[in-house]
Amino acid sequence: MDEAGAALDYLQPSAVLTYAEAGGWGRAIMLEARRRGITTIGAQHGFIYRHWLNYLHEPDEMAPSSGNASDAGFPRPTSTLLFDGFAEEHLRRNGHFPEGSVLIYDFLEGQETESGSTLEGPRRFTSVMVRDSNQSSV
């Protein structure tokens, strides 16, 4: 944590982008950036498995603590960039990521197999979408 904070203090970025926000170093960067008011962005770089605990959070874990004023809740990125609607739905429903915090930027058409698994289909578009009706695009 001290090293992540020192790096942010030295560089003084306006935003931090990482593909590894769910790992130990990434969590440290998310926490230290949040403490400094720096916008954070996590970019999906592989599959988000439905049972992977790094993206499964209960509502009370995501929310700030009512008994601890210094607890701002789970250190998720300000925005999480995702490949497709499946990942977006999963993070919103099972990870309780708030509206506007996940964005689809590389949309592949999913093709469901007879066994129920989903395969990568053709690319539909690559873009950054508007977060929601109350926020500007990123």
C-alpha cells in the first residue's frame, strides 16, 4: 500500500488504468487512488468466470460502512471496461456493481452451444459507451 501510494504521489496522475484491479497490487492501487481522489479504471483482459470470487460481492460489501466513516466500501474501480453484455450483467447482478460503473467497450456476439456454454462470436463493435443517463461518457 505504501509503495502504491508513493507512486501515485510522485506521478500525480488524473486517472489510473489497470487490467489487474482484482489482484493484490491492483487492490492497493484502487485504495490509494481512492484516498487521493484519483479516477480509477479497470479493463477486462480475460474471462470473468461466474464463480470467481474477485467479482462476486454482496451489497453490504460494496456500500460504505455506516459505523466507520473512513470506510468507503469495496475498492472497485470508478469505471470497469468490459468486453460484452454478459460480463456487464454478471457484475451488475452478482457483483452488485452500481449502475454506471461498468461500460462495454468491445462487444462480441455470444453464441450459445447445446451444452449451455457461450462461445465467442463475431465482433459487433468496439467503442466506449455512455455510463448512464446522468453521467458523461468516458
